Amino acid sequence: MPLPDGTHYFDHAATTPVDPRVLAAMLPYFSTEFGNPGGVYRLGQRAAAAVDESREEIAAILRCRPTEIIFTSGGSEADNLAIKGIAQANRARGNHIITSSIEHHAVLHTCQALEQQGFQVTYLPVDAQGRVAVADVAAAITPATVLVTIMLANNEIGSIQPIAEIGALCRARHIPFHTDAVQGGGLLPLDVTQLQVDALSLSAHKFYGPRGVGVLYLRTGTRIAPQTHGGSQERNRRAGTENVAGIVGASTALTLAQNERVTEVVRLSALRDQLIANVERIPAARLTGHPTDRLANNASFAFQGIEGEALLLHLDLAGIAASSGSACTSAVVDPSHVLVAIGLDDHWNRGHLRLTLGRDTTAEDVTAVSAQLPMMVESLRQLGSTPIASH
């Protein structure tokens, strides 16, 4: 349904509204229960108990030990801590990292920073549907490999990676394996034993929790070098006074998302498939990402002969909030690294549109965007006088 201002919101992969039940759970920790968890007095001890309970709730969902949960300031910090921390802690064993070419910048830029420290990074290619081949991971492993990091699902095109298979490969080779699972919260199973991962990153604001709170699962025995120093919080793995309200919000949000996941995924998949069917009727439009092994809420498209940023502006004027696979920097629209990696040329990759659905999305929203898109795409093509080639 439209938001109070009439907006049809299709950017849930970017952020989600805080669930009212989550906000209610958080509110006391902004006011009456404001204690520092490090305090020995009762107010502090109640805050510490809330953090402990939140840790236990998240561990139950991930099927891990509470001591394996580290709270961070978000998904980006969780990725940084996992990748830098594991790589640096294992430097004596080797200096080689394996990742994919379509990772979130929180992973890619972290790997690039490690290259400046002398690490070597292999950026694996993906197929036309944005999937990493397990055989490519196996072929890239060397005696110097100390970390493999592959995302659970892509944030732009929604493709889901064969994480359990890659995890089994890494486990057999005794190589730590991290996955950026930020897009998977509330949409995919997060059992770390089944996924066979040693580290997994989450961000609360992707599953109706607060911004500024992340979670890193770190398997017992996995060596890590802390990246934030100053205190003994998080079992000496991440210093800083705990964000109690945020942590409570994160655990409440993930618990609600997990409890409602199966039903919601069925509902979202049906709406997503209807949206895909509607949009694919537009001439010279194509779905990006895997047609079936994709997130239940992700419908992403490339339109030949238009600029994605211009399409987003037209959609916004029509009360539809969405995002593009391209980033606008200094008035120059650069093609997305994800779209380049899956082989889209400039005729296609500049006209990318990501529509991501959520709890508040209804058939009315799908009808609204489906009705507006064909006219907007045609109008932009006429303005650009761009000839359209056949599929």
C-alpha cells in the first residue's frame, strides 16, 4: 500500500522502516533503562542482561553459540571486521584472499585496502545470471589462501549464491569462509551450520530493525584481529560501549522476521513474479539476475537505450521510490560493476532499475508501477532518439 505521503516504496533492499513492535522494544533503552552494560549497579546490569538476551535470540536463529555473536555498527563494519580481521590474523599462513567481482563495496573496498597491505586478491567472475561457480572457487585456491568471502545474495540483481557448496569446499581445505548475508535477513535461511560458513554479516535495517546496528557471526576457533580498540567489549573483539537500544531492536527485528519468513517469502514471491511478468512485456526490457534462484523481494531489470537515473526521477515524480544499478558521481553516471560483470554493455547497463518489495508492498503497488513504467520508458527513449535493437 502507498505510504502516508502516497509513495509506492520499492527500495526495501536499501532500507526498511522500523517495525512498530521493534520500536516498542527499543524505547525503554532510550529513556528509563539507559544504563551502561559495563556498570556494576542494577541499572547497568539490566542493560547487560538485555544485551545477553539479544545475543541469545540471534544465536538461536543462526543456530550458533551466543559467544559467536559480535555486535557492530552495521553490515559494513561487520564485513570489515570479518575480512580484515581474519586475513590479518592469519597473515603468517598466507596472503591470498578470494572474492567475487559482484560483491558489495563494503567487501570490494575492504579487499582493495588489504591489497595495499600486501595481500593478493582474486576477484572471481560470475556467469550472465550473476552466479559464482564452485569450480572457479576451487581452482582459485592456493597454499597461500587464508580467506574466501562470497555474498549470500546480491544486493542489485538478487541472485543467490551456492554458499553451502562453497562452504563445504572451504571447510575441507581448512580455509575460513565469510559471507555477506546482509540481503538475506528475513528472506533466506541463516543456519550457519547448513551454510558451512565461519563468518556471516547482517545489518538490522534490512529486516525492519534500526539503522546503525550490525551482527557478525564468528565461528569458535576462527582467528580474528580486532579492528576497533579501546575496551574489552564483545569478548575483546570489538571495543566500544554497546548500543543497547539498537541491539535489542536488532534481535527483536530478526526474531520477528524469522517467525514470519516462510509466509512472507511466499507472498513476496507471488508479487515479484507478477511484477516481472508485467515489466518484461516492455520492448527491449530484460530481467537481470537468476530467474529463479533470486531473492523473493527482488525484481531488477535492464532497459535498452535509456538512463537509469532519468527513469528514477520520472518514477519519483509519479510517487514511486526505486533505485538503479548505476551510481551517479560528479554528474557522470557510471555503469554498475555488477552489470558489467554479468556482461551487459553500455546499451543496457545504464538503463538499470531495481524494484525491491517488502512487508508493506501490495498488489496495488505492483499495479501502480506496472502501469507507469511502459510510458516512462517509451518517453525517455523518444527523448533520446535511441534506436532499439531486437532481443
